[in-house]
Amino acid sequence: MVKDDFGIHVLYDAAFSDMRTMETEILKICSFYVNKAEPLLDNDLRNMYPAVDRLKILDEALKWENDYQEEKLKLVQVYLECYEHTSDVLE
């Protein structure tokens, strides 16, 4: 976590933009598979009930994305630990 001079946590614009892009991409992927799982057979939308729990699918997709990002963070931390213990300049 990055803090400024006053101790307030800072979120960089690039990180915020990447987060928004990732959220949009996950939403598009979930929408694609929901539309594939429940085709619209009837044009009457008043009698249409969803066959797929959209919130659960989105929750699971965000959970798996969060797990993936946490594992990437752990890998980067291991690389940084190796870098800190490297004593030879050429290595």
C-alpha cells in the first residue's frame, strides 16, 4: 500500500483504470455465457424468468479473478525477495 505525506492511502490512476477495464471485461464474459445458457425463446419479457443466477455467476467470476490476482502478487513478492538477496551485480 502506498501512502502520501499525510498517511492517506493512494490509488494510482493507472491502477484504477486497469481495475475498471478488468471489471468491464469480466462483465462481458459473464454476460456472454449467461446469454449462451439461457437463449431468449419468447419475445414476451413479462413472462420471462431467469434460469441462471446472474449475481452468483458474477460473484464467482470476481472471486476467481481476485484469487488469480493474489497469486500473481505472491509470485512477484517471491521474485522481489530473490532480487533483494542477489549480491552479484551481474546476476
